Amino acid sequence: MRVEYKDLMEKLGVGHELQPYETRPWFLYDNESGITCSAEVRVGPGASDVELEIQFLHDEDDARYEDEMTYAGPEQIMMMRFLPSKEQIWSATVMFVKGEDYRNKIHSWGERGCEFFTLCIGAIQMGELPDIDGLIESELTDDTRGGRGRRGRVGKKGFKVQQKPMAMGMKN
């Protein structure tokens, strides 16, 4: 993926061109699970890099930590970094999802990372926690045919051609 800066901002769901040191955040607190989901796109000094991040912050009294005496802290879901070329064409250089390095692991990893991120912020904007495992399965997993699981195919089965008589009155 190689894009101009304005196109990168569009692919990341920002809606405008961020300036150096500027950040575009999204937040959601889910009372039932005690999880705050934060996502943000931030631009470094001199617009020398762009980073995005998604984190889950668990309440301190989260049942997962009852047996532990210390709070586990934020859970980093995703981190990506983009750098410009001399011609100011931006491309992804780093992509981690749940601690796993996806750089060059899947086809079109930069583009697909942007799609994963925008699906997460879309869920946040709808008032829902993103289903991270489901999104990893649908967006960041290559199937054995070399393509993405749900793209490029209509439904789960191929079309069947029905053989019908050419002229009326003919029987099968």
C-alpha cells in the first residue's frame, strides 16, 4: 500500500488531514464488560510518521484479575506505523495485532490493517466493543486459495449451471 497523505487519512477514517502532533481519538466504555476501548491516529513531529493504536483498558475489579494482586494494565490490540518516502508517498512499516507481527505475513497487510482499524472504529462509533477475534479471522487471515476468506466469492458455494431444453416441448 502506497498512498498520498490525504488518502492515508481517509483510509484510517480520520476525515481530515492531521497536523504534526495532532491526534484523532475514539473512545467507548462498555459497562457490562468493564472495558474501555480506545483507538487513535496520531501524527509525529514534522509529520514525519503516522501511528495508530487500539487498546482495551480493563476495570481494576475485572473478574479476570481477582486472583492477582496487581492490575495488568492496558491490553494493546493493534499498533501500526506509516512512514513517507522522499516523494511523500506513505506506506505501512509496522503492524502488530494482539502482539503478533503481521508485517509481510498476509497479502496486502498494510491495506488490510487499515480496514481492520476502520472496522474497529466503526464498532466504537456504533456503541459496541469491536469483536477483535472475529475481525482477525475475517480480515487478517488468508485462506488456502491465496485470497481473503470472504472477498472475491459469492456465497460459500460456486454457481451451478442448470441444463434446460433449448426449445419448448422438448423433454429432459
